[in-house]
Amino acid sequence: MSRSRLAVAVLFLLLASSALVTPALAGSDLDARVTALEERLEAKRQDHHIPGMSIVVVKDGEVVLARGFGVTDLETEAAVDADTLFMIGSTTKAFTSTLVGMMVDAGKMTWDEPIATYLPYFDPDVDSDEEGARVTVRDALSHRSGFSRMAMLLTAQDMEPREVLETANRAEAFDEYRRAFHYNNIMYLAAGTAAAEVAGSDYHKLLTRRILKPLGMKHSASRVAKLKGTLAPGYAWDDELGEHDRQPILPTEIAGPAGSIVSNANDMGRWVQFLLAGGESGGKQLIEESTLEQTWTQNIGIADGIAYGMGWMLREWEGRDFVEHGGNIHGFGAQVALIPEENLGFALMTNLTATGLQQESIGIVWEELLGAPAEEVALDETGGEDLSIYIGDYTANFGSFKDATFAVTDKDGVLYVNVPGQTDYELKPAGDDGQRPFAVTDTVKVSFETSDDGSVDMMRMHQGGMDFEIPRQGVEFPIEVDLNTLAPYLGKYRSEATFNTEVSVVVQNNRLAVDVPNQMAFELHLPDEDGRRRFRVRDVMNVTFDVTADGTIESFTLRRGDEVVEILPRTADADETPLPTIEEIMAVRATPERVAAAEALGPIRSSGTVTFVHAGLAGTLTSLSDGDRARIELEFGKFGWIRTTLTREIGEMQTHVTPVDEVEGRRLAAFWQNEIAIQTLDWRDDFETIQVLKRDELDGTEVVLVFLQNPDAPSMTLYVDTTTGDVMRFDSSMPVPGTSAEIPLITRLADYREVAGVRVPFRTISENQESGQTLIQLDKIETGAVTCDALFTLAGEGVCATE
């Protein structure tokens, strides 16, 4: 059982999709099927608040649908058609892997040669025990190098790819080489630049000469500046405000191989035809079919049923392989998908950022064109079922979900489940097994359990061979055994091989559970006749507790089926020391002297350095705060700047390539909570829910975990030093603007120093799976700073009239 298997796969599967199971297409009803497809897509466009979109569908080499829906511009209401231009984002990556394949055919590159062979200035240091391990072309194109996104590097202006890649050379690897999938646009910049280098060209010219021009994609380009005047405006949907925000057209030339192409439905139809024809266009074989198929061959697994080739996600539908890739860029979303053996593919483009229709469209197209004829599908898919019994809130505690609310709703006779931090997922009708597949992927399903009185008290989520229990709010798990009999098992056990940390055996939901730090508490069934306690989420995993002659528990054995995975020795008896109360913690943290010093502190100005550790980029930081307002400025030279102002009512954020973006609602609350958790001495003044969870140890220091939450804001868990009251770490999340997603964050605080009697952390390290670590090291904090209203709005440009 790998550390990522039980935690990471869950989250990725919820964002991915495969298709629905249906028989093969009958050609005679193609027109009717296409009409049904158009109707479903239009309904979904409106459901997802998409201003405009276009689609092209290719079947058996012919374009069977190419049209637009909605409007290009919400102000002019100009209609979208098959010639309307959209940015296609990361669906560009398949163009890049195809270009590299052409260079492979020409004998100028090989898939498994280090990229440094072609670009001597790009040779990042991978995390590997293998002697001589280096990032190969295949590694770069399949996101398995172990490096995180490095997103800030792609906002560079007036820079050549070489300078960007030389900066990326300084990045630390985020993960072990080839261990896991880590999406990385910089690696695509490197691969595309390498292909251009061996061809004696630049990426944009090579793309035009080898793909766009031969395919007749005469309206497409990878330099957005050439087409900006004819490009549809892009939008983001603000769900909290219920309105669209017009997005700026960002310069993407430096990110060319990763996502800069602009195209339309008619041109993308030619691309799909070329792919389905095995690399042939106009009677010419532009890339060998076997080489193209290499890009559709698995190089790294992502989760059960999901893998990555080179520029393509790889999946399976009804025994048939299909490939797909989505694209998201400010104001635009795109999707391309192919079932090669059915000679069927499509491209969808929208002028809305990160819409759920991108993934949903895969199932919709496959179902309408390859599914059972419409007349064979029951008109009332619910079968007259009373859906009201399922409606309600359910509480999840698995993976990254901690007391997270999954809301089940009924929309026009269709069940939806809202996954917090993601979106509303449509549920298909229940199958014979009672499980309801997600409409976007049949690899994730839910089922409901009823009590004796017929009420629903449990939702189960089935995915990746696991079975997660999500009880309805207000429902308690029944006590299966006298809880006093579980006391001998409780305590800490050391894992050297599987988890590489101490795990705890605890009681959760009136059940014995194995609590793995940073993953979840895996609840156990009652022991079977052999004494094995199976994991409730995945019964192939089980444990037995090993008892000495005097009846004490000395270890437990973890098994996969009958195979012993590891024996975990006990390291300590159950901690019977009572947890401190919040009042006792505040007595240490919020002493009268500290409170008086904090109240007398006044506005402070800080300065220091900021480093994106896993992007190789460093810059300077200056900040100003008076308690209720803040201004933060980050400067990165040629790589630009970020400026943020925050008040309790509204915030603003701007970069060198984007206009001012308002920070409000849940996102604003998240910013302030992160500040309050560190700066406020007594959390009782600012948080509605405060709970002391347990004792623990962090970097050799005894800490207690404190849970904080306010309505309409992400929750936080603090690791508090029991001696000083300092926050040493906090776990939280940050809402992603324009979407319902939230990115989990882990923030560590260190180098506490006294400033005018107040303890302040001079070192902060924040980490997330997308960007890796961001290190802030303060050099100086000045008290008595001059403030004025103009400093706390970006229009004020950071200057007071008296300065």
C-alpha cells in the first residue's frame, strides 16, 4: 500500500473522467444523434454559465458537426460560430509531443535521450539514487520528472526560453524522479524548445511549418498577439456573486509549447482528422503512425484507470482505449478527446475558465454518438424514484477532507453531489448494484444506505477499489463493541517502510482506526475469526495486533490480503495526559504582557526575501500592516511582480501581466484567517469554533493541535508549541479564483524573535502540491510605520501624500 494510493488517487479521480457504457453506433441515425448531442451541449452550456463555445466532431474521417453556441462577447452578444477563435490552453501539449515525434522520425531526437543533449543549458538535478539519472525527453513530456509546476516562470516578459530554462535549473525537485505524476509546463517549454533547436528554428515557426500549414489550419497560431483582435473575450464565473468577470488576454508566447495555441472549430477539426488518420494529411504521412502511437502509450500512472502518455491522458471506455487532454488559461477552457478504434474524436472550446463541461463533454459525446438509441433510453431515468430522501448534508473524513460537508441536491429530477473545493457533480441513475456513477466518470460512484425506518443515514463513495463512508450530518455510528475494551490497542506505532512515520491507533466514530499523519484515519472492521481487522475503505488491507504473554500489545502487522506488508512496533502507550483547555493555551500564549505589547505595537513595515524553492526563482518582499489592513509587494526582476492589498471588506491583487483582481468572499476570509492565526494572541476573539484536538510532536517540540473555523471560510488546524504558545505550523486551504476549488496548504513558521515585546516568526515556509515550497525570510521589521488610506488600495501605488 503506497502512501499516495489511499489519499492522492481519490482527489484526482474526482477531477477526471471516462465515459459511459453503451453499444456501438448505427450510421443510419447519425443525424438524430448529432441533433441530440447539440441539445445536450446547449443545456449544459447554460448550466455551467458558459457565454460561448464551439465544437467539432469527426467520425470516420468526416466532420459531422462543427458549430458554435452562445455569444463571444456578453456586451455585444455576437454569436459564436465555427470560425470563432479561442485559446486552447494545454491541449497545445499534444501539438508539441507530435512535433517532437516528427524530429524523432527525422533521426534528430530520441525519446529517451536527456534533454540536455539538445539543450546543454537545461539539466535540472533530479531526486534519484540512480547514478546518472537525468530528465529525458520522455520524462519531460509525461510529467514524471519530479518537479512541480514552476508557474511563476511562465509569466516572464521580454525573455528568451533559454533564460527561463536556466532559471528553472536552480529549482529543487519536489518529488522523487519518476515516482509520481507532477504536471509541469516548464518541461514542455524545454521539450518544444529542444525540437526547435534541432530543426534550426524556433518553436512558433516550427509549429507553423510542420503542423499548422500542412493541415490547413490557416486561422490558428501560437503567438496570441497576431490574433488578439479577432479572439473571443474570455470570462470567469463568480459563483458567490452569480456574475461573469471579464478576463485579460494574457501574453503566452513564452509558454508556447505548453499552451499558447489559438484556434477555432474548423481548424481543430483538421487536427482531429489528422490524428485519427494516424498522422496522415492530404495524402502525406507527416508523422509515422507508430511514432504518433508512442504519444498515446502509458509512461506514468496517475490513479486507477488514469495514466499519461506524452501530451495525452489515457483512459478506457467499454473496453476501448481513448485519449484526451483539457486546456485552461485565463478566460478559456478546451477539451480534445479521441477513441481511435472507433475513428471518433472531438474538440470543444469555451470562453470560460475551467468549466466542468470540459470533462463532462467526453461522456456526453461518447454516449450520444456511440450509445443506445435515444428511444431505448427511459424518459424518466429516475424510474419515478423519490429523490427527496437523499437530499441533505453528509460529513466526509477521508483523504484531505476533514469534517467536510458533501451536499446532495436535486436539480430537475437529477441528483447532484457537491464535493467541497471542487464542484457539483451530476449523478447517473443507480445500477443494479445500487451505485450511481458520476456523470463525468464511471470510475467514481456513490450509493446510499437506509436505516430501519427507511431514512437515508449514509452515503458511500466507491472509487479506486476503495469504499468511503460519509454519514449524514447528525447521524452517529453505532457502537459495535464496548469502547473500554479498545483501550489496550491505543497508542503510537512506528512504520519504517510503508508510511515512514509514527502512526496512531485511535478511536474514531466509535471504531478502532489507524491514523496516518497527513493522510487519514483508516477505520477498521471488527476482527474476523483469524483476528484480522479489515480496513473499511479497502478490505484487502488488514491488521492483526500482536499480543505478548502478559497480554500487552507490542506491535501490529499490516497485510495486503495474506501478504505481510510490515510489522509496526509500538513506541508508546496511549497518552493519558489530559488535553489542555483553550483557556490554558491562551494563558501561555496571550499573557498580559504580550497583549499589552501587541496593542502598543502600531503599524509595522517588514522586508525580506521570497523564494519559490521548486521553481528556482527568488525575489524581494515588502509588507505593511496596521492590524486591519495590509499591503504586500513581491518583486522578481524580469519575472515580474505581485502586489496585494487587503482590508476587512475587500482585497485587490495585481501582477505585471494582469489587471487588478478583486479579492472577496471566501478567498478574502482565507487570506485574513492565515494572518489572524499567527498575529492574534487570543483566537477566541476571531473564530467561532475552537477545538483542542490532540497532543503531538513536531520537529522534536511538544505541540497541541487546535482546530479553528468560521462560517463561509476554510477551516484551519494549528500546531501550537505548548511552552511558548507559538504557532509552529498551520494547515489550511486557499480558494482558487473563478472556480469552486481550494488548494490545501501547509505552512511552517520558525525563527521567532521578539519585536517590541511581540513574538514574530521571521521565517515562513508554505507548501502545496501545485507550486511546492515558498520560503519567506524576513530581514527587518520596523515599528511606527507611516500609513494612510492610499497605501491600502492598488490605485494608491503605495505612496502617502506626506511621503
